[in-house]
Amino acid sequence: MKSSEQVPAQGKPEQDESLWAHLAFGWNAMWAFRRVNSPYEVKNVPTFSKTDCSFAQSRRTFVIWQLAITATCYIVLDLLALKTRPADTSPFDPTFIPMISRISDVTLSEIKRKALMMAGFGANFYCVVQGAQSICAAVTVAFGLSKVEYWTPTFGSLFDSYSLKNFWG
């Protein structure tokens, strides 16, 4: 197969009925959740550049950048997994789960602990999703299975999420 442009985002592979064409079609369809660069592209898909929506990185730069993101996500996940289990598990007792109903008994250290746990979960979730997307993007673009333009950023900038409307799109 020459490139992914022979494989449409919707429907069957065009003319070339080889196994390779079917595999490439399946791979592209699996990652085409947002239908990037098609007439059916979902609203608010992040672009590579805020000033020039048609801008896309060079293939080499893109692959290097995605591999760097993958490595960073892996390191962060590894650091999050290094934390040892606490000897005292009483703060994780199920009676401490509801906060609103026992608001008068909630301590500052409990609020800090819950905030850190939520931040850890958020970082873990972000790194799993971003890392998986980045490694797949790097491999697919490096081997010429798809173009850089089809791998727009997974998430938009956190600086643009200053309101709930901007956060959810």
C-alpha cells in the first residue's frame, strides 16, 4: 500500500483488496474516532497550531516529538507506581469515602490526601491515554501507514479550559 490516503475513513478499502489494505483500513478506522480531516470531523478537534489551523509538523519532527511524549508518559507512570503502600491503611477506610455527610469531621490532612489522590489519578489517566496515542501515532507515521495530519493532538491546552464550557468543548 502506498499511503493511507487510498484507505477512506468510512467504507471499504478502494480497489486494492490485499490483506495489507484491509489491515491498514482497520487500523485507520480504529483510530478515526474524531474523523479528522473529513467532512464529518467532530467539533473542537485541537489543531497543531492555534494561529495556522492547516499547519502540520514534518514527519521526522512529529515522530521524534511523539516518541518523546511516550517516554515522558512512561516515566511519569513509573514514578507514580513507585509509591509504596502505606503501613497505616486507616485513612482509606470506607467510612471516610463520603465527605459531604460528615463535613464537620473532615480534617485538613484528609482534604490534602484526597486532592493528591485525585491529582495522581488524573496524571495516571492522562499519561495512559496520551502515551498509548503517541506511540501508535509515532509507529504509524514512521512506517508510512498514515499521515501526520491525521494525528492531531489528543487533548487541547489546559490554559484554554478556564471555563467549564471550554473544558468540555
